[in-house]
Amino acid sequence: MPELPEIEAWVRALDGPVSASSVLRAGPAHVATLKTFDPPLAALEGRRLAGARRRGKHLLFPTDDGELVLRIHLMSAGRLRLLKAGAKGPKTPAFRLRFEDGGELVLTEAGAKKRAGVWLQAPAATETELAHLGPEALEVDAARLREILLNDNRRLHSLLRDQRALAGIGRAHANEILWRAGLSPFALSTQLEDADVGRLAAAIHEDLERALELRERGKGDKDVYLVHRRLGKPCPHGHEASSGGPIHQVDYEEHTVFYCPACQTGGRILKDRRLSRLLR
Ligand SMILES: [Zn+2]
């Protein structure tokens, strides 16, 4: 699933193009993709977007008259494409927005399951629906992070991914951030020392800012992720293999977590904690 850096890179790339001319045609949208019906998508036609914004992993496109907000959530498989006038796009995208200047914003989703979403609402309704989101991950300092960690006794990997606690981080960047901070994915949020919290806050900023910079240059997962999905690869910190070996993985809840034993668990190998196993 695209996380904060990838979404923010899209927001920066789209801000100019989507506000350059008015919307000529909004839709069609796949029936499972469009989550709202009143107002209809056609209400966007003839209006101009004020640009692109972001809240957590949601892309927001407010109209410049302040009356409507188009919201897009990519979920796991949704992908955006910005097409120049005359460029050939997919035949049946999940959603299409055509502009007066001939440009198009196209949402596609691979696979049979349609999970990506498009909403068209008044700003107040959008705000209400996003009110559950925690503070933006890039706006949180160590003091605020400490409050968030103490508010809920949870395993760090689970807490970092929780959009209600902190908005923008998913399982890939939770792996990256915890590795960077040298903290176990299974460490409990209320049991961190002040120094741990400081390192975690710094790791959140370092990791997300590095990833955003790479995404803005068009780099993909292979360059952005240093431990996520790198089972068996050497840890980028370059320590001796004898001190814990390469990147490991462990099943936790419905996720696979990647970590470096040497950097994060004092060399200890974590045991699977799959929900199905716990329920047996
Ligand atoms: Zn390591």
C-alpha cells in the first residue's frame, strides 16, 4: 500500500497540473470505487480544483470555490496516472478525471478486488470522515510521540501502523522506522526509555523524509526500502553476520514484519505471532 512518502510525492506532482484548467468530465467510476452518490461526480464539471492536498494516506482535491472535495484512497492496489493531452490511457480505469486542457487523472486498480475509493463531498463531511486520524507522522515531535506511545500499551509495529494514533505510516515504513531506531517491532509502547522515544521520533522523520525525496525523484520500492521485503539480505548497517545475520521476517497479526536481529532485538530471533496461531 502506498504510504505517506509516496502519497505526498503524488500530491506535489499533481498540485499544479490538476489546478491548471477546469474539470471537463468527472467519471465514470467503477461502481465499487465510488463511495458517495450525492452530489454526483458531474457536480465537479465546470469547476476548477484548487490543487492537491493530503491527510494521512488520503489524497484530497478541493474545488477552488470551496464547495466540494474530491478524495481518493489508493488502498493496496490503486495507482494514479497523470496523462498529458492526447496520451493513451487505460480503457476502463476505476476512475477518470478529464480536464479542459485535455489532461487526465486516471485511477487504476489491479486485481478483481476493488478496494480503492473515491468520494465527492462537502468539505465539512470530508473533515468529519477523517476526524479519526491521528496527527500527521511528519508533524510529530518526541514529546507528542511520547504521549501517543503512553496512551495505548501496544506493540510498536502495530501502533505505528494505526492511523488513529499516527497518520501516514503503514507496514513497510513501520519496518523501516523501527530498524532505523534500533527497536524491536514487538517492544511495548509504554515501556520505552526516553532515549528510545527520541530515537523513534528521529527515525520517523529521517525515514519518511528520505523516502519522500526518493519518491519525488521517481524512485521505487527497490530504492526506498532497506529492510522491508529484504529477507536474507545483509543489513545495510553492515555489521558482522555473526552478530545476528541478515534481515529476518516474522509473522505478526495479519502482517509479515521484517527486522534485523542484530540492530533491533539484541540478536534474538522473534517467534511468529499470527492471530490464527494464537487462537488455536
Ligand atoms: Zn542490522
